[in-house]
Amino acid sequence: VSASDADAGSNARITYGFGKMPAKVLEKFVLDGESGMISLKEPLDFEEARGYTLLVEARDGGGLVVQCKVE
């Protein structure tokens, strides 16, 4: 995922994290807080779940937060 901020200095720095989600989902995915890259921790099993919805938060250096869903 990617976000941008028109501010300057430390207020323009964006960090990423997962929002509130079930632990079962968080066991499957990892989110790099600096780049926003989402990766798998373990293989996905279609018989276990047909899909996942990840809640991703982008936070700027001033404390503002925006969320999006990744399916």
C-alpha cells in the first residue's frame, strides 16, 4: 500500500500498520511499517478461508490516521 502527505519535515513521514483485525488473520500476514508492503507469513489455504480483508492504517508524523481495506 502507499500513502502520501503534502506536509514537510517529520509531519510528512508515513508509517503503516494493521488496524483491529482477528488474530487468525494477523497470523497470516505481515506489513512493513516503513514501505507498506504486505507479505505472507505462511501459505494460504482456500479451504480454510476463501478470502481475507485486511484493515491497513497509514499514520503521518503529526498523528493523523487514515484507513483502507485490502482484499
